[in-house]
Amino acid sequence: MTNNRDIPDSTVEFAKSLVDQARKVSLDGFRKNVEIIQKNDLSPVTEIDRNVESYVRDMVAKTYPSHGFLGEEFGSLNLDAEELWVVDPIDGTRSFITGWPIWGTLLAKLHNGLPEIGLIDMPAIRERWVGICGKSCTFEDNTGTLHRCQVSDCETLAQARFYTTNILYFGTGDRPKIESLLQQTAVPRFGGDCYSYGLLASGHVDLVVEAMLEPYDYFALIPVVEGAGGIITDWSGNRLQHGSDGRVVAAATPQLHRAALDLLQDI
């Protein structure tokens, strides 16, 4: 179910201002000698991840004290609040720590559990997508020019430009399904993290399939993809929410989405 209520312009502008400042914080540590810490799940984190999340959390608390907050690094606060902000400070930390510029900051605003604003910000390449769920999505290029986003009209796997971050992120039961997608799609590619979903919104990619995602990984993607006319669900075709299993499929058209689901469910 899409959140179709009217969203105040001031809330959207606040969200943009948060990622403006987050961009400055993250770029200050990019390709610098920063400490890399291994978390309990063996994924890397840096002080830059934590600094970005702390800034966003503090600004939300000061501006909207009744709103809840969920972040990757410091957990949740008032998770059951009617208004909830969700941030992944650096989506693609492995790219960040290896100097690869394809990493981003994800910010979502939820109302009653439904994402209504989503931002994908790519600081190192100065690109940004802003999605209003079910209504619109805009892309800001590295010159500051705004472009309205529209997904492609691709309907078949045989024509699809397909992205997934890494084959190693799939369990042994799911890996054959991804290998089949790699064989059946026209242009299979690896990498991208959140960037792939922005490219899908802009019509350059047709299909993205991933696993092992958390709510702070996917909530911001929903308004971007849906605002551009695309579809994003779990592998069963259900809407993504708290408690989803982390397996995500985003597609440009209902036909392509159905074809991907049929393959992911049948093998």
C-alpha cells in the first residue's frame, strides 16, 4: 500500500538539508586514513558512518522531538511513532573504505509505517534522487540540474539490464536463482548497492534483485522506485516493511516484475 497523503514541502526540504550536511561529513573522510571497525556481523564500519548517523539523529530530535528514528549504527528510538525517520549513513561501506565512489546515504521518512519520502544521495559523484512515494521522483545531476525520473518500459528478462550487488550475498538456496537471472537477462551486472535503484528510477537499469537487506537499506528505495513508476517488493511480491526477510526485487514494469518473481519462486 502506497502512502498518498499530502506531504508538506517543509518536510521534504528538511530531508534534503539533512543529506546536504551528511554529504559534507562523509566526503570529509572519503579516501582518508579512517579507522575500520568490524561489527558483530563481520561487516565494516567507520567513524564516518557513525558521525553521519549521529548528525541526522540529532537534527531530527531537535526539529521533530516526537518523531521516531532508526539507523544502522545506533539502533532505534521510539520505533512505534507515527512519524519515523530511517537512515543508512553509508550504504556501501566496503566501497567507501576502498576508495570506490559508488556509495551513498539513504534517508527515508515514514508515516504510520509507510515510506513517503526517500532520498538516495551519492556524495562522491554528486548525484541525488528524491522520491515521493507514488507521486514523483527527481534526479539531481552533478551540475545541480533536476530531471524528472521515469522507469523504462522493459517487460521481459531477455531484454533486461539487471543488477545485483554481489553473488556472495545470497545463500546456497538462493544462489542458483540469481545465476539463472544472470543467464536469462540481456545485460547482467554486479555492484552498485543503492545506486542501482536510482539508475532503475532514471530508466538506465530495468531490474535489481538483492538479499540480506535491512529496513534501513530498503525503506528509502521505495519512494524513489515507486515515484518513478516502478515496482519494489520482497521476493513473494509483498510490500517491504519492518520484518521483511531482506530479499528485494525492484523492476521497471509489472510484466518484468512478474517474470522475475516467477523465476525466483520456482527454482
